[in-house]
Amino acid sequence: MSERRTSIGTPSVARSRVTRFLAIGRWVSLGVLALIVGIQLVVPEATIFGRERVMELRSDDRDELAIANAVEKAPNVALYRHETSIKLVSMGHQLLEEPRYRAYVAKQLHAISTDPALFGDDITSYLALRMAYWQLRHDPNLSGSAEAAILIWEAAEQIDRVGRYRSAQNLPAQ
């Protein structure tokens, strides 16, 4: 029985060419992976999640004063009724207690600010959430986390206020 010849030669030649091509592909993908890891090692001050970067935390002399100021303004979670407000207040507390969760909180802020139903479609709340998000992404100091926590709490209060107003508007007249 004769072997069938193709334009690239016999089937065994074709298989060896495909095998070589796959081996080259593996080496190229390993090279790209090494390049990505190398780039991340060159920029160690940023934490990457998804396509976002959050600066890693640095400490400053003014940080203790900013944290003390933020702790004085910390609201009580029990005072809020709206689900998003409760979540935002606890996120602000989490930022002050565990500043290493900055990337996680920034990701949650981004998710909340992209869904108008979560913040009551209120422009003031939206702007406060986005300001806190950008504060966390670009300010690497601990005082930046405190300022972001204050912004988050202000947004939570606004969302709760708007939610109470809208629920009062929906009550039937007596």
C-alpha cells in the first residue's frame, strides 16, 4: 500500500512539523509569561486585580492623625436600613481595621458604582463612591485609606437618606 503524499510531504513529516510548531508555541508562551512576571516585578508598588491597579500601602507621619480623625467619624452600622449603606459602612470599617484589603474594597466600590440600582441612582452617592475608588487606586498612603473610608461613609449616609425618602414617597396617603 502506498502512502498518500500531500503538499507538505508524507503524514509522518506532517506530524513532525506540527509537533515542532507546538513545541515552539510552548516556548513562546513561556517567554510571554516570563515577560509578564518580569514587568510585575519591575512595578512592585501596584497590586493588580483584573485590569485594575491599586497602589500598595505606605506609611507617613500624618497617617495616625488621619486615622484618628476617621475613627471619630465612624458611623454605627445599626443606624442604617438600606442594604448597600450597611455594606458600605462595613467596608469603611474594614479599610481602617485592615488596610491591606484596599484592592478588595476598591473592586467592590467599582462594582457598586456601576450598578445604579445599588446606590439609588443618586449622582451624589455615585460621585462619592467613584472618588473613594480613585483615592484607593492612586493614593498609596494610609491617610488615603482613611479619606476613602470617610467618602464611603458619606455615600452610605446619602444612599440611606435617598432610600428613606423614596420609601416615604411610595407610602399610600392616609
